[in-house]
Amino acid sequence: MKLKEAAQAIHKRRSNLGWKIFHISREHGDQKCSINTFLETISRTGIRPYTDPRCASLIHALQSVCIQKKEQNIENLYLDLNEFMSVYEKSNHVFLERIFIDNLAIPDFEYFTEKITELFEEIKQNEGGKPASYIPQLGRVSPKKWGLSICTVDGQRLSLGDCKDEFTIQSTSKPITYALCLAELGEKLVHKYQGHEPSGRMFNEIVLDGYGKPHNPMINSGAIMSAAILLNLVKPELNISDKFNYVYNFFKKMAGDEFVGFNNSIFISERDTADRNNALAYFMRVNNCFPSGDNSIQDILDFYFQTCSLKMNSDSNSVLAATLANGGVCPTTNETILPPVAVKDVLSLMLSCGLYNYSGEFFFKVGLPGKSGVGGSLILVVPELMGITLWSPSLDDNGNTVRGVQFCEKLVKMFNFNKSLDSRLCNKINPRLHKNEQANRLLASLLKAAEIGDLNTLKSSYYQGVDMNVCDYDSRTPLHIAAAYGHVKVVKFLTEICKVNLNCKDRWGLTPIEESMNADFSKITKVLRIAMCKASETEKSATLLSTNDIVEEAAARFIQIRFRGSRRNRNNSEMNEIVKLAMAENKNNHPLNSEE
């Protein structure tokens, strides 16, 4: 009985994923687990084990073991099974299990990193545009700066280039202050003071919509209104300094408690060059736009400038973007920051109004919510997948980062972020799948379509540039399958339109025509014979053209010899001899006449 219980206990332990992780992390021939290998495996998935809050309990447990074993750092640790399982049980093992079974937003993160890095380096060569100059501090930033950071909804991280350089967030603060208003007051009250339509005008134009409100919170008048709502309606018991701390802490929570700072010199410059914004604010006051409160116009403007002067880096800012992508839940802390309805409204307006006068074009070309700022930052949200922050100070004529916009436009050409669009048909990388899984799905789709005679799927694949000669592990192509199952229309499409290889052999040495003959499909056999005859005639025509080229070359050589001024007499027999030699050489070298 005791032996049986012991056997059951051993089986249970072996079935435990922690036991499997231990053995995966063992070095060859060693009975102990290398913690360095273990942590590197986690890092390759995009999770940062040393800084991710969800890994804090794991690192703490490893540090305790490190102290017991008197090791200088945890990477030097080698643990036996019991020691490792003790650490494993103290950690967030549910999260670790998700990591090791690739149950994260982007399962093949190494491949994704490779493709993003290639695109990042390509865009780096773009040196167009120039930094904003109306604020002196912005104009002094090097136009060569280029940083990118990505955070998925599962907290996978990728940062490239100048990702730790600090920048003021400027207009990318607008969706966040709007979101805070929605979270605190609700959609109905906020939209009493703000519209939600594109203005079709310049972002700082002195104009209101037909209801006497700012068109939307993504333009200056709307963002000034967000500042007024925050000061006058959200927690009105707080004074201005406490209100700023409250908003600052909200940004901090959105960014997973990562870096958020404040640039006072930018704030002063903003205030000193604010004639247009002053005009906007007083124009709105004249039209009774602001909610009632004790704060002055200057208080409201200063508060707006302060939120624009918050500083972040692309690494921390990407977590903020990922919180929006994750429905208001911070991916690294798992804290719910915003209600889903607020996120819906924010993303809708980012989609339609996020890039100044380029918003409509960006919506058409990229089709994802984004928001740019004159500091050179651009946040892009891929709902339910990831947030991206791009930073490059050089701006185009619309005030958008040149490199950032180009990156976004090329990104959506490389990756399929649309869940409703089948990656098998659009010939794009689906980051939600392993690259092998995507290739296998494509192959299975083509072969299944050939088997059941689904001509529409095959046509769609062909139009998307898919290789129609793709084969399975038995070297059977769609033409093999269609010929074996008797689908005449599919065979005609593959031979006449796709011009697939007619003589390819599977692992048993059978060609498509032999498949049709074995299955006694006479119509398909006839179609394939006609296609093979046409292919043969095309090859003969190509051979004839090649022969004619040789004859013409020989004639040209004869004329050159005949008329180059030599005293030697030449006659037509010399040309005939040249042509005969050329024809003989062509015949001997032709692949149809070779022995192989």
C-alpha cells in the first residue's frame, strides 16, 4: 500500500509542470537546475523576471536561497529538485506555467522581436522632418534620436534604440486626462462639455462645434476642457497641488508604477508661448463652455500645460499604451485602472482624431488607435494585443513624428492585427500564432481546399501571393490532391492560371497525372495531358527563340568580319559555316539532348 502511494506521489510530481521546468533547465548531464538557464528561458518570452512585479515573489525566493548558499548572485545558483520545487511553490507558479507553455499574447516572441528589429533599423534611415521649434527645449533635441518600446497585454516587453531617453508627453497626455474624466464622472456628464467628432480643422483652431462645445478632447480646446473638468468637477475638495499629484499618480498607475516625471522648464516655456491657447480658453469662457468652479482661466491653462509637461520614456509609456490595449487593466500589475466603457470611448477618439490633420489618412492606412505629440512621441494601441510607443523628435508638416508614422504604416503591412482577417489569405504574419503554426495552417488550408474542391479559397490564396506549389510531408502538392479526388475545375485553375509544376513527384514517385490515372479520372488526365503539351510547346518556342538569337549573333559576326576593312576576301560559305557551328553547339548544349 505504501509503495502504491509512493508511486502515485511520484507520478503526481512528474505530471506537475514545475517538475518539467526543472528538467528543462538542467544542464546536460547535471542533476541540478541552472537558475541562469531558467531565467534566460523566461526572458526569451519577453517577460523581464527581475523587474516584472509578477515575478517579484520568485526573485525574492531565489535571493533567500542565494543568501543560504552564500552565493553572490542568483544566476550562479544550481538547485536540486527539492530546492527548485520549494522556490517554485513560493512564486507565482500560475504565471510561470503560462510562460513555459507559451500561453502568452505573442507566443513566438523571439521571431516577433526579429521582425520588429528589422523594421526598426529600416526606419532609422529616414532622416526627414525636423524637431518642433516653438518651444526652445524641444528644438534642441537631436533629430537622430529614435526609440521604440512594446508591451503586450501579458506584459511581454521589447525596447530598442533610445528607449530610456526622457521626453515630455505633450499631446499624448490628452487621451489619458480624457480617460480619467470618464472614469470619475461617466460618459454622460463628460460629453455635456465635450464633443466626440473630428473637427476637420487645425488642432488649435478657435472654433466650437454646432452645440457650442469643443469638437473632441484630442484637440487643444478639448484638452483644455479636460483640464477644467478635472479641476472643477473631479474631487473638487482637493486643492490644485493635490489635484496635480492625483493626476500624476494616475499616469503612474497606468504605466505600471514605472518612470513618470515632470519637466519644469518645458512647463514654463509652454506657458510663455501660450497666446493661442489663451485665446482658445477665453473664447470658450465667453461662450459659457466651462463647468462652474472656483478656478481661474490661468489655473486651468497651467494645469493643462502641466499634464503636457509630464515626462516619460518609451519603455514606461508603452505600459500605459498596453493598459489601454488591455481594456483598462495594467498588464504588469494586474490592477484595474479604467472601466471598459471609458477605454472604448478613448480608443474610438484616438482612432478618428489622434494624429492632427493626418488622422483620416492614418485611420485609412493603419486602422489602429494612435495619438501623437509634438515632443516626437506616438502611442499606438493594438486592442487585446499590445501597446507601442515610438519616439523620434523629427516632425512632419502635420506635427507627427516622421519615423513613427512610417513605422506604423509598414507595421500593418507586415503583421495581421485584425482578428477577423484570416492570416492564411492575407499573407501577413499573425503575431498571435507561432510562425510554424501559421505555416501549418496555410498548408492545411490549401490541401483541404484541394481535397474538397474549394476553388474560392484557392483563388484567394493565389491572389495573395501564396506559393501554390507548397507540399506536405509526403511531398504532395494541391495538384496531387485535386487530381486524386477528381476536382476538374481545381486542376484547371492550378494548371492554367497558377502554372504549377506538372511533373513534381511525391514520396512514392507519383506525379499528378499518375494520381488521376490511378483513380481513373479520365477528364482530369486529359486536362493534365493538354497542360503538359502546352508546357512542352512553350519550352520548344523558347528553344527556337534561343536558336534564332544565336543565328542573329552569327550573322552579326559575319558582317563584322566582312566589312571591317580586311584585305582578305570573305564569301557566303564562311557565314554558312559559322551558322552551322552555332546551331550544332546549341543542339549539343540543349538540356533536352543531355544524358541526365
